[in-house]
Amino acid sequence: MGFRYLLLSIFLLYLLGGGVVVEVLGLAVNWGTRSTHPLPPSIVVRLMRDNGFNKVKLFEADPGALTALGNSGIEVMLGIPNEFLAPLATSVRTAEDWVSQNVSSYVSKYGVDIRYVAVGNEPFLKTYKDTFLQTTLPALKNIQAALIKAGLGRQVKVTVPLNADVYETDSDVPSGGEFRSDIHALMISIIKFLSDNDCPLTINIYPFLSLNADPNFPLDFAFFSGASSPVVDGSISYTNVFDANYDTLIWALEKNGFPSIPVIIGEVGWPTDGDPNANLEYARKFNQGLVNRIMRGQGTPKRSTPPEVYLFGLIDEDAKSIQPGNFERHWGIFYYDGTVKYSLALALNNSNNNNNRTLVPAKGVRYLARQWCVMAPEASTLDPNLPQSINYACTYADCTSLGYGSSCGRLDARSNASYAFNAYYQTLNQQKGTCQFSNLSVITTINPSQDTCRFEIMIDLGKHEKTRNPSTSSAARELANTVMAVLLSLLSSIICAAV
């Protein structure tokens, strides 16, 4: 009998610790795919599972990402880009086709656990100049109708991720919160529609942008460790901008008759490069404070129920637009290849409230040859071809780390050129002829990285296997399930015999 129980214990330990069941920590994250050398989706999904992320937001219906998320145990918020709003708003049939192709098929064929469809992405930003004001709500309604027609109305909810600039306060305190006057009626219509259909409102909050936009913004107010000059609103003292921003929204909702509508934080995080305030120290400080709040189930002074929070983001995106700033390509808690940027504790020890689990890197990543393109030793920084060569390289590769206050901002002229040359060389997969800049460059096997500046070697996309054939994956899962059923049946017999 002892042996049988030992066998049962070993088996259960295998189930719990051997990868069949992964510990779920209730963390959610954004997975952007604007990269020249994206990690294979299967590796990204494993990266999320290994680090306890059980919810993910996608900005578009990427087939590779959705397929890899099938039967992963990860809940999905699936985004619809703004450019799709117009056709979805004008045609119910278009919405039905979109739901059929991007929701129904992945739910039924691949077992993707889609919980939300995010219609648009911050469509009311002032910089868009009213482009999406007339199409967002009709698109939202048509997608909702299409989900109901597909039999997914209860399982999949709609939402609209909005930037925090859709509300404001005229008194500089949260209790003065109200929706922007130019979109007030539209916001109320959207919120009413969401509320009537038991759907959440999604808001993106960025303390980094608050700090970045205002040279007089108090630095300590951007983090969660307390502020030397709190914002006092009646009996409440706000010690961080996240709470103050969120509660401004809650006040606006209450004033307009929606005191209890669920709110999701669709994006919140801190970049690590591309700006003096975007660095590893600040990013770790902010995100650790944020994760600690999530783990404790902490709400805000105005709403004690904690919101669902999607950390932004998972991995750096070197092909993302830098119109808002060079920092846009550096929001990830992981570098482009899934390596860890900084220590981030992801769990709390119940006995002493200390964190006891940290980030782990991606597994199975394969790289191009260990070689770099740098400025040739004999080349001169006074060569008239050098400026145009650097400009050419940075036009087609990511040089955002070279800016003032960035991780490579202190390089000398030669190293600056080397960084640009290498960025181009790696982006073009080290192809023959891509390290020829008017005889100014040479290939080296000596890593030129220095201090905080990383000279990258890109992922070798050709070495990674293609996404597995879905039918093969399904067959493998069915076989695994059959084996599991047999083992459980055997264990049941053992227990019964023991009793």
C-alpha cells in the first residue's frame, strides 16, 4: 500500500510540477508583434506560461499567435486595429465575417480561450483629429451582434480600449473627474452600450507619459513608493498618479450614472530605453510596484475592487512607430529575444509577504552567427561618407538606443557608427554585402557591447521550425489526453485496491 501511495504522490507531483499544469499567478500582459525578427509564437506562449501570465491582449488577429495560444490555458483579449473600424461600422456582414474568421474558427478549431474583443485602440486620441468618432460605436455594436449570432455572446465580451485622455478634471483632483466635453455624449453612449451588455470599459494609463510630458511633474508621484507632496482630495491623500488617474475615471463614471461598470486597465507599464526617464532602474521600480499591487489584490481609494490589469508590454518591438518618441520600441519587460531585462518578482510569499519568484527567459531561441558589423579600425571619423552611411543604416534599422539619455547615448563617434552599422547588418540577417558602408566597416567576432549599450545579434528566423500543423498538434493533444485518461484510470484502480 505504501508503494501505491508513493506512486500516486510521484504522479501528482509530475502533474503539478512537470509542465502539465503551470502555476497561474493571475498576471495579464500585452503581446505586440511589430518586430523585424519576432520570436516564434510557440516560444512566446511558453515564455508567458513559464512566467505565470494567464491573460494576454493581442492588438490584431495574428494567425501564428492565435494558433499558438490554442489550449494554452491563457485567456485572450483580441484587438481590432483602428483601420478596420470604418468597414466594420458600415456592414454587419463584414463584422460577421471578421468574427467567423478571427474568433469562431480559433475557438472551435484550436481551442483558443478568447474572452474579449477589443474594438479599436485608443480611437479618440486628440492626435487622430476625430478620425474615428463616427465609426467606433457602430463597429462596436456590429461586432457585438456578430458575436451573438455566432453563439459567442456570453463567452466573448466586447470592449473599447481608450486612452486616459478621454476624461479630465478641472480642479486638479480626482473628484473633479468628467469626460472630455468634445466627446462627452459619445462616451456616455459607448459606456451605456457596454453596461447594457455586461461588458467592461477598458482604459490605458501611462504614468511614464505624464512624467515625460511635464518637466515639473514630481518624479516620486509616478511610482508606488509614496510621494513627498501627495495630492489631497477631501479626506483622501493620493501618493501616486496611477490611483489619482484611475479614480478620476471612477468619479466621471459615477457622475454619469455608471458607478459599478467593470474597468480593465488595458495598458500600463514603463519603457527601458529611448529617453532619459526610460531606463532599467525606473522600469523595474514601477513594474515591481504594479505587480505587487496586483498580487495583493489592491484597489484604489475610490474603488476598492482591484481592476484587471494588462502590463505593457511583454517584448520589445523594433519596428513599432516612434512618432510618440523613441521609447515606443522599448516597453517590454523582455528584450526582443525574450531575455530578461531586470529582476521582477512575480509572486508573493503568504508567510512574510515577500516576493519569491522572478522572471525567467525564453527557451529555445536560436541566433544568427556570433559576429558584428563595426567601423573599420583604419576608417576615419572625418570621412565625408560617414554621416550619410550612418543615416542610411538608421533609416532601415532601429537606432533609438543612440539618442540622448538612452542606453547607447554616451558612445564616442566610432562606436556610434559601429552601432548603426551593426543594427543594419543584423536587421538584414547578416546577408552578404550588408556590412559594406563605403569601405568604412568590417565584420568582427569580438563583441563590441560596452557598459549599458548592447550590440545585438538577431534571431535566426530560418533556424526556427515553422508553426506546427494544426492537425498534427490536435492529434498530439488527443494522444496526450488519452494517455492521461489511462493513467488516471490506473491510479483510481490503485487507490481503490489500497482502500
